[in-house]
Amino acid sequence: MRLIRLFAFAAPLAMLLPLSAHAAWPAGVKEQYMNDCTKAASQSVNPTVAKQHCTCGADVLEKKFTTQEIAQLMDKNTPPSGELGQRALKEISVCRVQK
């Protein structure tokens, strides 16, 4: 009987998890990311491919990281922790650039 009550409580929470996984970019930060990323990527690939890669990276960050984590990653005054930076690089690595 306790298991049924626990399941009844946990099921709605589990259904809300995907909604909470999507973070909102802090104001102006996504544009900053896109500008910086596109500028850097354009040095090795054409601008169209660079923009596609950066858009993919922005989407990955939005899906896999919280708003606070995104803010930490983009803070130019305080670099992110090594663990957070490595996690971001790993997640963004799914965005392969076709030269």
C-alpha cells in the first residue's frame, strides 16, 4: 500500500523533470555566446558552418545545463570550475562540424 502512495506522489514529479531540464539563457548571454562562438569557429570553417555549429552548441547548453550553470560558463570575469567546463565541452562535442 505504501508503494502505491509513493508511486502516486513520484509519478507527477518524474513527468515534470523534462520541463525543468530546459534552462533559459540569462538576458543577452545567448547572443554573446553566438557572437563569440561564431567568431572563433569562423577561423577554421566557413561562416555558415560556424553558425550551424554554434547554434547546435547553444541548444545543447540550453537543454543540458541550468540557467545558473550557463551563467557560470559565460562569465568572463570568473572562469567556470574545471568540472563544469569539461562537462560543457563533452556535451557540445555532439555538434560535429563538417568541413
